[in-house]
Amino acid sequence: MRFGMFIPQGWRLDLVGIEPERQWSVMRGLAERADAGDDWESVWVYDHFHTDPGPTDEATHEAWTLMSALAASTHRVRLGQMCTAMSYRNPPYLAKVAATVDVISGGRVEMGIGAGWYEHEWRAYGYGFPPASERLGRLREGVEIFRQAWTTGSATLDGKYYQVDGAIVRPLPLQDGGIPIWIAGGGEKVTLKIAAQYAQYTNFGGEPDVFVRKSQVLQQHCADLGTDFDAIVRSLNYTVVVGSSESDVADRLARIDERLHKHVPADLAERAMNQIRESAGVGTAERVRDNIAALGDLGLRYAICYFPEAAYDTSGIELFERAVLRELR
């Protein structure tokens, strides 16, 4: 099992109470902590503009700006976003941004890419909110542009959604074959088919039976397209609240609950907390370890962990490293 860690960036109200001028130092410190050891293979950010579980005036730091800063602040860990929304940036422009960050990092960038879902920020930023069919069509065409750009240094596509005519994308990424592509989402008819055709990694969630179902669909798409299912690494995101005992877990959850209720309406806070409580990453270290191991037996090979407490308290990260990560890695 391989492990990555999300860096708090404000999106999930995980920097509230920290002065804006100190927020970058907190983020950088957590990334440097992950970089210094060998427990974590990667660090990750989200690509969102408005906070969740509801829009507030609290800061949400922009993903690719952070990617560039993290590239210059770390030396070992790989750097990803789970995941960039294709329609938020023109694909050849995004390909150039990512290639530049790859050069800055010495060849450590991962491209997490998806169709996008957060309607409120789509509309607020003037993107409209196209139907899923269009968002997925943009995802497919954009990934094709990436592949051209990162292997040949230019891209041309007369697509339904994107028209690109000899866009020069240099410098090339430092990584042979271009930046690894992670296709995020578990849509069975379109998203997993795009993953089967283009991805080195997938990212979809769910209980064991859902994970098995999605894996079977992905495998069938690979068979239909003539691609190698076994070469695609399947990953999953975990919200992790881990404690030394049930009462410790309850105390940690209570602090997160208090923070959310201060900043969003009660119904949104409750919905978010219910989702957290139901996460397979919540519980004693033994429970969390067993939950992740069970998915590992079904083919999960990469766990990306989000710690809601990270900006305030790293004791949960330390316990996870000691009692879960090192046992499964």
C-alpha cells in the first residue's frame, strides 16, 4: 500500500482561526514534515475556490499556485491534486502550467483530473454549469490534449469542446512519457472508460462491494480497449480521524463538529459530520488499519489521507503513521 496526504488549504474549513499571513507557513510546514521522512509518498491539494460544506468568506487557497510553491519547498514527495477540474482552465494552458511545475519540482508532479462537480463555485466564477455529458466530454478532450502536449511539445485538436491549433507546450515535463494521469470519479459508462484508455491511476471510493463493482467495470473497459488493467493503480481518498481509544476519537470528532458549526448552517455541518463519521478512516488505529487492509485485499494500492485536524494538531497523523501506515506500507 502507498500513502499520500492532503495538505489543509482552507477548502474544508481546515485553516479557520489561523491568520491569513500564517496559513502558508502552516501548509508548508506540514508538507515539509511529510517530505522529511519516508512514510508519505505524496502530498495533495484540492482544486476548489469556495469552502465546503458551504460557501463562506474563509480562505480557500488556489491549487496550482500551491503546487508551484510546494514544488519549490519540498525535495522528495510527489505532488498532486485530487482533483483538478478540467473546465476551470483551458487544457493547453493547464498542460503548460503542470509541465512548468514538474520542472520546478524535479519531475514530481501527478495530474489528478476530473469533470468537476461543485455547482456553486462553477456559477460564481462564471463557468456556468454544463450538463454532465459536456463536462465529461471536456474531460476526455482535455486529457487527449495533455498527452499530445507532454509527449510531443505541442497539441492540435479540433474537438467538440476544445479547438487547439499547434499549441506549443515547452518545457516538456521532466518525467519520461509525461506527467502521470489520475482520472478521478467512478462513473461507469464514461469516466471509467476514459480511465481505461488514458490513466495510470484511478481514484474512486465506496464500500468494498462498490469498489469491487467499479474495478470490474474498469477491467471490462480495459479489455474492450485493449489496455492493461493491471497497469492501472486504483486509489481511494480517506478522511482520517484516528484515536488511541473510542473516547479519544469522540473528542477529536467533537472539536471538528464545533469548528464546522461555527461557520456553516447547522444542516450543512451535520451532513458533513455524518459523512466524516461514516468514513472508513475514522476510529481507533486498529479499526482504521483493518478497514484499509480489507480494501487492499480487493486491489486498492494507494490511500490518500485527509486529516481535518492537521493544521491544529498532528497527533492523529503521528498515530496513523505509527499504527496504520507502517503496518500496511
